[in-house]
Amino acid sequence: MTVIWINGPFGGGKTTLATALLRALPGAVLLDPEKVGHILRETFPGKRKDFQDHGPWRPLVAAFAVQCHRYNDGRAVVVPMTLLCEDYAREIHGAIRAAGVPLRHLLLHADSHTIGDRIESSTEYPGDEQRSEQVRVFRRRKLPAYLEAYEGWAGQSAEVIDTTRLTPGQVAERALTIVGAR
């Protein structure tokens, strides 16, 4: 199988798709690059920037994906992670491919109105409206950067699934078809 990198806007359905792929692909595992970022933040507490900007994050994520793929006997490794910087995507994806591991880069997309509606209706922390609103603020702030990436490099280099009018099940079916599991 392959490393399946699920890219898209914050709040765009990456986790939902990842969960569906894990159910549909026997032996598939989830790799969460944010956990690598959390380790870096704990190790270097004085460096409080976005963890994707930490120099070690990108090669560590690539190496982790390669090792997970090998340790998982070549079965799918599902990676839901927004990448908006072309150089970062090229570095990570290039390192994975250079190690001989196949990678499929899926980009979940929807029109900006739909993404905005999804952000506004999200409740990341049920029962904690203040924390949920902090997540929505972050996602709103990142939306222009996502749209710029989509209109540029990401929309060209990934296999785009337009989720604007699709149910999560339909998105999963399209993804499974793209990765050759259907």
C-alpha cells in the first residue's frame, strides 16, 4: 500500500476521512505529525513557533512515515495534516518518496463559503465553548493561506477531492478509489 497524506483546510474533514480510511483499509495505521510537534515543543520549550517551522519537524515526520510504513509491513499509513507551505510539503513528501515509499497526496477542498460554514459549526471541545472558539479563530485565520496554497501549488500537486457537496462517506469512497483500494 502507501502513505496517504490527507491535506486540506483546518476543519476541512481530514480527521473524518482518516477515520474512514482506517476502518476500510485492513491493517492501516494513523500517523499524527502533530505529536512530533508536541515532542519538539516539550524538548525545546523556548521555541514556541508553529511546530512546522521547527527545522527538525519535517525530516522527523518524513522518517517517521517511512519507518511506520516499513514496520507496518507496507500497509497503509494515513497522515491527516494540513501543509500550506510548498517547500515543507516538497521536503517531507520528497524524503518519503526518496526512501522508496509510495505516497498519495490527497487534498480535501471545498469552496470558501462551505469551509467557513464548517468552521463556524464546529465544536472541537464539547462543553468548553471558549476553547472551541479559540480553535475556530485559528481556523478562520488560516483560511486565506489555505486558499492561496490551493490556487497555487497544492491544487496542482495533489489529487483534489472537492467535498463541497459530498457526504463523508462519498469522500471516503473517492479517496479509496484514488489510492486503488476500490
